[in-house]
Amino acid sequence: MSKAVLDGHSASALARVKADYPAELVAMLGEAKGKPDPAAVAELRRRYDIEQLTALGKPPVHDHTAG
């Protein structure tokens, strides 16, 4: 893992993020019937020090039959 344990985050903190963040996000999505409050998602990401790189939403559907 190194690089000063990923810029100052301990290995145990990173393991917690890997385990807890997805579980909390799934619970939030379930409670909100798939449409969570953006502010609640932002707060969850803030608590786990996660930077949003892409918008939360359904991925685009691609037509793989063309050709």
C-alpha cells in the first residue's frame, strides 16, 4: 500500500472505507428508493474523505448491436 500509507491515511482507515462506505451508500440508496438526497450523499462522502469524480446516477446504455 505504502506512499506514506496513501498520503497519511492509515491502512485501518482505508479498510474501514472499503467496508463501511459501500454499505452505507447501499443503505442510503435503498431507503431513498434509488434517488438519494444529493446533500446526504455529499455528507457521506465528506465523512469518508471521498472525492466525487463522476455524478451518481444510472450509467448510459450503449447499443452493442450496431455494426
